[in-house]
Amino acid sequence: MLNRKLQITLIYLILFPCGLRAQFSNLKLETFQHLDSNRVKQLSFQFESFSFIKNNEYFLKVADGYTLFGNILSPKICYQPAQNVQIEAGIFARKDFGNNSFTSVQPIFTVKIQKDSSQFLFGNLEGHLNHRLVEPMLNFERVILNRQETGLQYTKRKRNTFFDAWIDWQKMIYRGSDFKEEIFAGFSWNKKIYTRSNFSFSIPLQLTFQHRGGQTTVDTGQVITNINAAIGFEAEWRIIGFLKKIRLQHYFVGYRQNANYHPFFPDGSGAYFNLTAETQVMNLMISYWNSSDYLSDAGGDLYQSVGRTFNYGKVVEKYRNILIIRAIKDWKIINNLYLTFRFEPYFDFNNHGFEHSESLFLSYRQRFGLSKIKD
């Protein structure tokens, strides 16, 4: 375990780098799409695939070690009856390698309405990484494990403003159901308040709600709403040369449970610091997480104060103190086909443990015009 003086020095170097967005840019893995005004009255077919392998070599009592390996396919038919409206229908299918059956097969249906830089979605949402939440609030692996979100969503994407608000209705109850309804909702906002040719400064604000309740269920368990929030600042320097960008991000993250009974903690907090260097070869990032009594239903396993392991159960670790190093490389194979590699070792100061994760993603999306629909 590093001594306290070294930990303080590390925090200082991250906070005040010499000479020197949420976390890493995951744009190649996002699925957000603006409507194309040239496709009015056009029926088209969109093929989307996401191939993945993610290996977590974790052995401590906080997060399970496992490997995710397989394909996700999302073919759909799209039709734009007007310049600002699109209707999508298709199939979502996830197939894990080593499993003769599909892990998940679900329908896709979305009505999308766009006005200028704003979109309103009803049905299947542009979820997971598209929300751009910090990892203590939203697990990166949801791009595989929780790729489907359904409900309502409003987004606004402009040059200096990002806003995303959504309601993901995860579990529906009916009269007499023996379980509770589950809703995951929130918003993510990032505003650049100062911009120059080689520098920008922005303020992020994020809030999520995980609700379990309902009035027509026979489940008499506690109605629970877990609230998570993050606020901070982001500064980015753009450089011409081998080192293209330096990004400094600080987030202060909070948790609170709105219930009369708290099995673990009624509230908690954490600090999340990131220093990123984007180079012509790859992107490198150093992250430091320090928290007390922090929980997030949707957050990454490594950041939690209650373990999520199969072998050890819900081991309580009141304080979390970890350093993560990330190396990411994106390759454009051809148009619309991207390969992404990630290597993410981390050191757990409390448990004196060094563990690592590596992943490879192949994402492809192509849209083909079928025919024009006449009035």
C-alpha cells in the first residue's frame, strides 16, 4: 500500500498538472444519429453490428472477474414520412459465444422527432454510452449488458452544449404483480462556458434516479429511490503535433437513498479525477477515485462500497481508493467500420491489489436506401 504522503502527492499532480469530456471519448461506440433531410419519403434498411470481447481479470472482493465475448445485431427498417420525423422497426439480438442459444432477442420500435439540434424519442432510446455519464454513475459495460433502453428521451447536441434527459422503464408491473416496477431516469448536461482556438472550459452536471416501487403490487418491500449526482469541471487544451489534446476533468459525485430503511448506507460521496492525453498513436488516461459509502445501481463495479461478487457476496468496503490507467486505440478499417482496443489496469490502495481489464470492440453501421414511398 502506498503511504499517505504519496497518495496526497498523486492527487496534487492530478489537480495541478505542470504546464499543462466525461472521461474518455467513446464517440466510436455511441449510436446517436441525426436525421438526414435527404431521406424524406425514403424506406431504408440499416444494419448495425457490435462485436465484443471484454476480459476482466478481477480477483478481489469488490468486482467479479469474467469474460464477455460475442456479437450484437440490430437490423431495422427506417422510414422518414417528413423531414423531421423517422420511424424505426427491427430486431435486437445478442449472441454470446459458447452459448447455443441467443442471450437476448427483443423488438425495436422508435419514433424519432427532430427540430434543429434537438431530438425527442419514444420507444427504444439512444442509451448506454450515449448518456455520457461518468463511470461511477454508469457502468461502461452497459454498452454490452444493458444496450436496450425503452421509454422517453430528449436530447440536444450543439457545438458547445450537450443535454440528454431520459426515462428508461425497466420493469412493468400489473395489478397483483409480486415484484416492484423499476425505472431508471436522469439527465446529463455539459456546457462549454469558455472557448478559444486552443482551449475550452466546461461545466458538467449529471443526475440519475433508480426507482423501485408501485401501487398495484403485492410486494410489500420497501419503496426505494436511489439518487446519484455528479458536478465538476472540464478543461481541454488543443495542441498541434504528436500530442493533440490534454484534458483535465474533476467530478464530485454523490449518492443518497430516499427510503426509511437503509441496508447499507443512506448517503455517500466520492471524488473522481481524470487526466487524459490524446496523441497521434493512442489515447492515455489516468483516473483516481476516492469515495466513502458510495453506491450506484447503474455504476461501474470497481467504484462501489458494496461488493458485487458471486463468491464473496455483498462485502462492505466503506472507503474506496483506486488508481486506473487506461490506454485506448481506435482504428478506422473502412467507412462505417471501427475497431477499438482498451487496456485498463488499476491499483486498489486499500486491498494492495493490482488487476486489469482488456477489451476489443468491432462496430459497424451501414444504411441502404430501398425505395421512395409515393403519396
